[in-house]
Amino acid sequence: MRRVETVIVGGGISGLACGRALYQAGREFLLLTDRLGGRMHASVDGLNYGAAYVTRDYKHVLQFVDKLAENRMRDVYFWDGRRMINVFHPSNLARAAAFARLYRLLIPFREHVNRLRRRTPDTCQKALLEQDPLLERYVRLSAEELIAEQGLEELTEIFVGPLLFSTLFLTYQEVNAFFYLAIMFPSLITAYTVDVRNAVRRLTAGWRDRIMMQKATAIDGFENKERFEIKAGDELYSARNLVLAVPGHNLEGLAPVECTAKQVPYCTLHVRGTRRSHYMPGKTVFLREEHPVRVLWHQPGDADVIFSGSTGPDLSEYYEHYEITGTVAWKTACQISTDTWRPLMPRENLFTIGDHNILGLEDSYLTGLFAANRIARTTPG
Ligand SMILES: Cc1cc2nc3c(=O)[nH]c(=O)nc-3n(C[C@H](O)[C@H](O)[C@H](O)COP(=O)(O)OP(=O)(O)OC[C@H]3O[C@@H](n4cnc5c(N)ncnc54)[C@H](O)[C@@H]3O)c2cc1C
């Protein structure tokens, strides 16, 4: 049996952030993973199949990815019931008051989220939520209640609903106000499509030898024993600290930890072809619920990324001719928290990190820093 101070299970951004910070703190650890990068996933020629956009509030993640293009709202189109429009279309003058109400909510919400982010490396997200009445209210409030309270019905039907549905694969009736508002950040602040191909190399610089390409298959020690025993392949590891950096569907088989986040599966498709003029070639188009696919997301280099419930949808409605050049099916693409946030440290020496509370690369990264900082504060052993 190999003894080590800390084992991290999972090599997505949260596990890698934890490994990087432990390496910088001079601590002993191993990271076990069956795949590096996790949902940050691109093909060798740079096609994104997983996380692909960041905002300028992604202070940590921006160090590791390469910006490809700024996502401009004027290039993003929605169906208003009669035609495709962007947010600058003259018809939106009639909706100016509703937009103002939405942005009056978004501006302080962003400040509170960023305050939570600044403190996440040192304090559990759940505790921070409990200390912040505004964020806590948005976690407990359904999006539907917020929409009714603020008179956002029409904006939701045309803009926010399709954005939510295309990105999270959920209707606004299924999410809380926190996700409803968070999905709108790219309309408030600069957002970029990024190339993630170099991210793993940059994140693991100096400590690549601590990574074991193995899948953890069984873990013992959750009953307050002093050490965890982790089985991976033919190896058995004994660790004082265990960091589980895997999404809910993987966590459930590994640990007696209840996963309350809603797990949403979907497929990412890469498509080359000629879009029909009605579907705005060269632009990004968000589609409504009645469509079999969710977004026609124009990419630098002239391909489209499409999110779909299946790997082979009929796209002839959208393209004159097309070729699906690649697909990836995600068991858990998104995890959407309910009104109960998960503690990142359910007990001494055990951490469950990632996007169980807040979806996205930056917040997942920050949970990795939290685990590493807690471990780095203890005496080595
Ligand atoms: C299609 C798609 C688009 C997205 N778009 C964006 C976006 O544009 N911007 C954004 O910020 N976020 C986006 N997200 C969300 C973002 O990717 C995730 O929130 C984030 O990557 C989660 O990171 P993680 O490290 O917690 O988990 P993951 O990235 O899922 O990493 C978990 C890792 O653990 C490994 N693993 C699982 N079980 C085991 C085991 N038993 N033993 C060893 N290893 C194991 C997995 O192989 C994986 O490598 C998107 C996600 C998807 C799927």
C-alpha cells in the first residue's frame, strides 16, 4: 500500500487547481484520474466540446486558457416570434424598462458573486452563502418567482429563457433565481470564447509526475477512520486527506455522499456546412424549446457548436448542407444546485469539490483552492 498525505480523485479543473496549489505549498499528494481536463475538453485541432467561454471575472482561469474571440452581444440572435433579433434591435425600445429592471438586479448580483469568489479560497461556499442574504435569497427563490416579481415575462420568453435552455438544458421553470441571473453575466461583462488546449499543461507545470492515470474504483474510510484507502487499478493508496473532485454521477458510486444537484446530460456536436439564411450564418442563434437542438454557436474558424439531446439530430431545418464532424456525449454536462448547497468539507480531511454549488470553470477552480488551502494549514503527515 502506498502512503501519501493527500489523494485527489479527478483531474478536471477543480482537481487540477487543488493539485497546483498543494504543489506550490510544498505538500505531498497524488492525483488519480481517468482523464485530464474533465469537462474542459477540446480536440487536438482545437474544437471545443466542453467548457468554451469565460468572462472577464474568471480571474484565475484566464491565466491558463488562450482567448480566441470576444463574444459580442450584437452577434447573438433570438427569435421574437416574428423574426431573429439581437438585443440592439429597435423593437427592444419598448422593452427598455424591463431590461433596466433586469440589469438593476444583475449589477449587485455580480458584485455579490465576485465577493463570494474572492473569499472561496478560504471559506466554504456554503458558509459564504449563508452569510450573504442577497445570494441566499436568489438560491431559495425560484426563477419563476423572480420573473413575476420583476415583470420579466417577455424578456424571459425572448431572451433569457432560450439562453437558459440552450446553455443549461433546463427551462426557467426548473431553476432558481441564482442560475437565472448567472446565465446573464456574458451580457453584462466581456466574455470570450477560449482555446483550452494548453490549460492542462499550464496547470500541471512542475508536478506532472504526481498524476496517476488511474480510475478510483473503491474508497474505504468514510466512517471516521484516521486514513482513507483508495483502490485504483491494482494499486491501493492510503491517504490522510481525500479530495473528491468528480461530478455527482461519479461521486455517488465512490462515497456515501448525497448529491442534491440536478445533473443534466447532453451532447456537443461540431458541425460544418452552409446555414440557411433564416438562421443567421456567421452568428450565434439561441433556439426555443420546440427545437430539437439548442444553440447554433458560431465558432472562430467557421464551424458551429451545437448542443443537442442526441448525437445525430436532423439539422436540415438549419443547414442547406452540413456534416457533423465530431460529437461528445456528456453524462453530466451541467450540475445545477437546488436550494441546498453542499459543504466543500463534509468532515475533517474530506473534501468534495467542483461545480456542485456553482456551475462553471472559475467557481470549480476556486473550490480546488479551498481544499488545498485547508490542507496546507495542517501539519504535514
Ligand atoms: C458542454 C459543456 C459546456 C460547458 N460550457 C462552459 C463554459 O462555457 N464556461 C464555463 O465556465 N463552464 C462550462 N461548463 C461547465 C464546466 O465545464 C464545469 O463546471 C467544470 O469543468 C467542472 O470541473 P470539475 O473539475 O469540477 O469536474 P470535471 O471537469 O467533470 O472533472 C472531473 C474529472 O474526474 C474524473 N473522474 C471521474 N470519476 C473518476 C474516478 N472514479 N477516478 C478518477 N477520476 C475520475 C473525470 O474523468 C474528470 O476528468 C460546460 C460543461 C460542458 C459539459
